[in-house]
Amino acid sequence: MTDAAPVLAARGVSKSFFGNPVLRDVSIALLPGRVHALLGENGAGKSTLINILSGALPADGGSVEIDGRAAARITPPEARQAGIAVVQQELSLTASLSIAENIGLGDYPRRFGMIDYRALADRAKSVCALVGLDEALSTPVGTLPLGRRQMVEIAKALYRKPRALILDEPTSSLSATETAILTALLVRLRAEGVAILYISHRLNEVMALCQHVTVLKDGGVTADRPLAGTDADGLVRLMVGRDPGDLFPRWQRSPSASDVVSVNGFSAGLARDIDLDIRTGEVLGIGGLVGQGQEDLLLGIYGAIPAKATTASVNGAPALPSSPPKANALGLAYVPADRKREGLHLIHSIATNLLLPAFARLPALTLRHRSAERETVRELAARFAIKGDPARQAQALSGGNQQKVALAKWMPHDPLVLLLNDPTRGVDVETKREIYIMLRQFAAAGKAVVLLSSDTPELVHVCDRVAVMREGRLVAMLDHGELSEEAIVAAAVGAERRRQAA
């Protein structure tokens, strides 16, 4: 089937923003029955290309083809009519609407001029079954955890019976079980003749799923070829233009450590009855299947949701902070998983986002020192290699650079504890390495890092200890010498307990 004509293609596409070229003479062809990988570092032009392919952006030059018919641009309605569906990395759901209403949004079945909710439920139920969504269809999407919202977004794309399906980092917030469901679904869609464009920084997924790869670097195509015969290191070389080297920095235990946060009988949200010490000089990992209370643990310690503990000590204070400002005053900083909704103000400038924690601490009517602010922004941008004019809106940055801003903004306040919720979600391998090095340096300086991650190899290679949670409880604490992907997964699913019981 892959010998057929492309369902969707770009031919010699170029695009610039504010005079800066983002895409240069890019061509790509999506064939029916083939999973086509699109790779590149953050800022390489991947998002711009898929926005052009789906009609969200016009190209400055070149053309887009649907079934061999070329046009200077297509509109989003034309793309939908042609069967092109996109699952963006940043979700496009409406929090107040139900699962069914989100899935059918823009294409509701009608009866007598009104929405036919019974027909909508029937159609939504069938696509929910494909992606393993078993929540009530009336559930407001805003009440779902991030991974389940991602599955709703995928179901929304499938609702339109796509002929070309574009997936941008679809597994970045999914559990292992959800990832397996999606993988099986894509294999099925491929067999049915759907053309699939798959964007991911998880190269093991790319190697397992895809048959062809296009690599972008600095807005141009550096490779367009079958994946057969290429290994993961070869893909990294194509993306970064050099040998990959070691992704993870060399692990070295801190010579001394002391408890900076200590809780006993801690409960918050799904997290229940947890005893935990957070130590200076270490990176403490939080692992387990997605949605087992890990996020509530971090939010409770940070004072963002109600929490209680039998005893607690936070940087010398004998109680948990009751709000994020009080947590900040105690030396805690939190970086959320959803950087676009919770970590940044995208319509404001890069500089404003980098200075936001400072603004929050200024008393009313305090005079601002503009020259000092500009110097702070300059230093942070240089230290974290944040690309882009600081005066530009944060939404103009690539995902990796946005994540750097979300981390960097806390540094002027010298926090003692960094609480990080999946900080490398959806960022490229080079940015991941930069973040890992920063975390190890932060710990080596006598600070504490708590790293909640859905990436198990990340926990194994970066952390000093990993706390594994299951059903809201802390079920294992693994020291660095005990860490392996198998050990973390076994604790997460309860296999260790069954083996011991046997």
C-alpha cells in the first residue's frame, strides 16, 4: 500500500516569522499505510510544518498537496473535509465540556436542528473504546488528569475517521498501559491504510512504530529515508549534527545530605499516609504508573492543594505551607507538567515570564529597577541557553525553550528545594541533557531536587533515590544501587509483593 500516491504532502515549503526563516524548502510525503516519523530538536520547525499541513498556517512558498492536488495553502475546514486530523502536543480541549462534547466538537450529529446527544454518545463511545477511555462520557474534561485528557484528544481525532493522522508527542503524558493501547491502535490504523505522521522525542517508540523518517534541523531537511538500517544513535546524529554522546550526566553521590523536608502520615488528594524525607544534595525521583497520587504529593508539599500530616518539617518550619507563596518563602519552587497552562503566561514576553516570581514578591508601589531586571533576564537567558528575543511572546518559543524559561525563572530566588513535575516532557534530547546537568549541579550545590517523571530511564540514571507510588501510597524506596527499569515497574504494578509472597 505504501507504493500508492501520498494522501498529504508538502512540496518545497518555506515559512518565516518576523523575517526569521523557520522552514526552508521542506518537502514531505505521507503515504497510506505508513507511519512516518518527523524528528528534530525543539525549534527545528516541526510544529510549523504540521500547522501548514493541517491548514492552521499559510506557507510563504511552496505548496501543500492532498491526493495529488496542489494548493498554495489549505484552510482548516478543507483539511478536515479531506480527512486530515491532528493531535497537538498542547491539547485543544474545552475543560468545561464533557468527554463526549469535546470529542464531537465542531461535528455534532443533529436532529431537528438540535444536537442529537444520543447519537453523539454512541459515536463517542465507539472511539473511546479504541483508546481505552472508560470514564463516563458526561465527565467534564477539566476534571481528568493530563494523561486521560491526552486520550480524549486522540479520540477526538479518531471521531472524524481520518485518512491522514498527525500525532505530536502523543505519549509524552501517557502511562505505559495507555502507550501500549495507542501503539496497538496505530498498528491497526496503518493496516487499514491510514497515513500517519508521528512526532516524538522517544526514539524507542520511533524505532518500533515507524517505517520512514524525515529529519529537520534549523528549518531544513537533513534526512528523508526509510528507517530500516538506522539505529537510535544514528537518528540523534541526524538531529544534532554530531555523535550523541551520553544523554545522562555521570552520577555521583553527594558527600553529605540532611533532611530539608520531612513528612509523616502525609495525605493530599490521592496521596495517602506517606512518610517521606527530602534531602539536600540529592535528586529524589517519584515514580509509578501515571495517576497514582504522585502529582498530589508534590502539590500538597507545595501548598497548592489542601494537605495534612501527622508531623511535618519544611526547611525548619514545623508545618506544611498552606499556600504556594508561603512555600516560596520557605525556599520551595514548583515547575508544573503543563507549562503552557500552568507554568507560563504565553501572551507575555519571555522577559516578563523570567521575572514573574520577582514581581510576585514586590510590595505594592515598589519602584522597579529596569536595568537590574534586564541584567537578570540576560544572565538567565545565557545560563539556560534560551533562544529568542526576550521581548517576544513566550508562545513564540519552542517547547524546549519554554521549559527552560519555566525552570530558569526560579533561579534568582535561590530555592532550596525544586519540585519538578515531568520537566522533560516533550523536549528534545539535547535539551533533556541540559536539564539533567542542571539538576545534578543544583543537587551538588547542596540543594534538593524532587523529580516526578513518567520516563523510567530518566529516574534510573538521574536520581539518587526513587520513591515508587501505587494507589496513592508509597510502596517502595529504591536507592541508586537498586535502581533499574525492571525494579521500578515491578514496584509500580505490585509484582515485587507477589514475588515475595510466593
